[in-house]
Amino acid sequence: MESQQNSDTSLQPLKARGRPFEPGQSGNPSGRPKGARNRATLAVEALLDDEAEALTRKVIELALAGNIAAIRLCFERLLPPRRDRGVVFDLPKIESAADALAASGAVLESCAAGNLSPSEAADVMELIKTQLRAIELRQIESGMAAHERSQAALERSQKEKQP
């Protein structure tokens, strides 16, 4: 009897444990639909929808009473984390490499005076560097165009000289 069971199991293909599907295949090939939301999240939102105003009022009352967690919650909702702020200082117009040099000097002066933080100054310097690259590319492009024009003129003059 035992020998019969061994022969039966040897005929069956072995499945890898923990990997029931072929690579690139799954039990649901189409996957979860886009925009589908978790059932638990939907249930909690449905419960809170009816009481949102009362809960908000209670959190505000607790914050006004001095509850630090409630105060933090209110501020997190009222004042989102600050990302970038506008930087105001005099920056000369940049149309050449010399202008970029003057602009980077102005950034360094503003940083030294405390008007710009070092990270803000670094961000502005990156903008200046990008502008300088654009100027250099424009100069290269105009130089190539001039070279192509002179080459075309040279070829025309050589063709005219040939009998």
C-alpha cells in the first residue's frame, strides 16, 4: 500500500512552495481596478461622514482647552508643511557669461548679508547655472550657423571658379 502511494506522488508535478503562479502571472491578471478603495477605509469614512462636524468642533474645543495633541492636529490641518518660499532680492538680468558672474556675486552678497539662507542661495545658483548653459547653447548654435553660412559661401565661390 505504501509503495503505491509513493508511486502516485512521484507522478504528480512538484509545486514550489509560496509560488503557486508562473512568473508574470497572477490569480487576477487584470489586477485591482484603478481608483478602487479599501473596504475598511470606506466603512470608516461612512461612519465619520455623519459626525465630521461634531468631531471637528470637539477637537477645536480640546485645543482651546490646552490639549497639545489637539493643538498639533489643528495646526497640521490649518498650516500645511511649508515647501518653498519666494525669495526677493535684486538680481541683474543674465544675457551673457559676464552677467552670470555678476548675478552669482549678487547671490553670494545676499547670502552673506543673511537675506538668503545657504540652501536658498544654492537653489538660485542652480538657476543661474541653467541660464548660463542656455546662453552657451545659443552661442554655439549661432556659431555653427555662421560656420555653415561661410562653408556654403566658400563652396559657391569654388564652384564659380571651376570652368
